[in-house]
Amino acid sequence: MSPRTRRFRRRSSKAPKASSSPKRATRAIASVAGSSWNRSVCSAPARGCYSGRQNNAISRGRPPVTRIVPATRRRILQAAAASSVVALAKAPAFAQAQPKKLVFAHVTASPESSAVAFEAMAKEVTERSNGELAMEFHGGTLLTKELEIINAVKAGNIAMGDPGGAAATVFPEMGVFLVPYLIASYDQAYKMFNGAVGDRFDKQFQDKYKLKVLFFYDYGFRHFWNSKRPIAEPKDLRGLKMRVQQAKVFADTINGLGGVAVPMAWGEVIPAAQQGVIDGADLPIVNILALKAYEVSKYCSMTYHNYGPTAAVINLELWRASTISTRPRSFSKPRE
């Protein structure tokens, strides 16, 4: 029984003695009950608070029923949820319009040619999105190994990235293009990767790696550099310890020509050359310049023996969640 009900009963006990007239007794009880309830609940009539004369229940000789609901955990949570909905509904529109942050990771920084291009792309994508996206480029700072970058994109830890010149290491399917002298020119390569071959690889990457190919690009053709002798013909490679990427096709090429293949990550090349662990390597011109390989070698032979395609990729789940209207406006820039 509620405290208010007990108080009502104590005051009701002072009612006049029963009258022989039922109507008179009812009026007496109603009068006492109405004044008592008014004092205990309302100091003055207000909206939602009625005096005894206005309350039909009291006029019939019954007090109004006031329910006191226990404050349980469930009811508190329900009230909190309701207040949260109201608060969100009243929140300003600009609080919900923050641009989506997209991080693109690359293994090297400017002035390496790809890093320069990606940096420009990030700025252009941000501008084209009209405030919906904020693309950031991180070159050689966030992650420093090609496989780490691609694994981070797969896991959704970062939005986008590329394996640099190690595409065949990260994506073995692309190793077929590293067969020596398979690709004869840039025109031939562009027709392949901007056509049916590129579309096929894009679908395969989505199915197998959960990655969407934004675009294919290349580091150019590879050339040999070393500290021992010029390489004018295949026999000149005999006995040379040459760094190769960690893909079988690279090692098979060097070993097949009589050299000694030494699989090694990009960041270890210059220290290994300085310490005599390797005699040289094969790299595109842009990477020879970026690594300053000319400081640890004497000869660079322009052999064009290998074309190096690679790809920039985005997390597939993120790509599918992006708005259809944003995609073409923002991501048409990479293919330009």
C-alpha cells in the first residue's frame, strides 16, 4: 500500500458518523476525501491535478488511484534510450556530416614517382568528394613493408594501399607478367591492363582477397645494376649475387642465367649492398634513383628484361559501403 493511500485512510477515519440517509453519508465522505487528497497531492489546482469537486471518482466517494512505479534497471534504460533518441533528433545537422577518412599507405615517400602521384591523387579525391571524403597519403611512414600494407587493407585497418614493385610477391597471380621479355612495350601493357585482362584480375582479387582494384600502374621496365662489371649479355650475370623480390619467378630468372638470387625486402637492399651481402639487383629507373643505388654500385645496364605491373587496391567491404554517387566523382581521378 502506498504512503499516500495510508495518509488518506488516517484522515478519512475522522469522517462524521454514519447517517441514516445514504446520500448525506456519501456527501460527507466525499467532502473529507476531497479536501484530504487535495492537501496531500496538490497545493492548488493545476493542469493534470484535480480538486475533489472536479474529480468524478471522488464525487462518487472513491479516491483517485495514483500508481507509483518501481525504478527498475529496465525502466531506467528505457528512459535513457528515449532521451537519447530525442537528443539525437535535436542535434545539429553539421555534427553528422563529418567527412569519411580514407588512408592510403605506400612503401616509399616523395620524391619517388609513385609517391608523388599518390599524394596528388589524395588531394584531388578529397576535393572532388565535396566534403564527403578526406583522403590521406602516408608514404614510408605508416607501414614500411609491402605485405604489411596489403594485409592492413584486407583487415580494414586502412582503406587503401599498394604493394609497390612487389605485386607478384603479394599477388602470385601477377607473377606471370614477370617472365623476361614477355611484355615488349608500354602500349602492349596498357591495352592488357585497361582491358579484359585487367577486368579479370579485378574480379579475381575481389573473390580471393576481398580487395577492389582501383587501377593498375607500373614502375617501368627493370634494369640490372651492380658493383662488379657491366652486363651486356646473359653470361655476364654468372656468379653475381643479385637481390630479387620474394617471388619465385624472380629467383628462377637470375638462377637460370647463372647468377645467385638473394630474395630480400625493399628496405634491406642498400644496407646489404654496403655490407657486400649482394653485388647488385634489378630495379626500374625510378627505384634506382629513389634508393640512390648509384652510391653503392658502379654499373647500370639498360636491359629492359622485365616489366613491373602493380595495382592500387581498396578494402572491398568499404568500397561496397561507399555511396554510388561518390565513387565515380571521387575515384575517377586514379585512372586519369
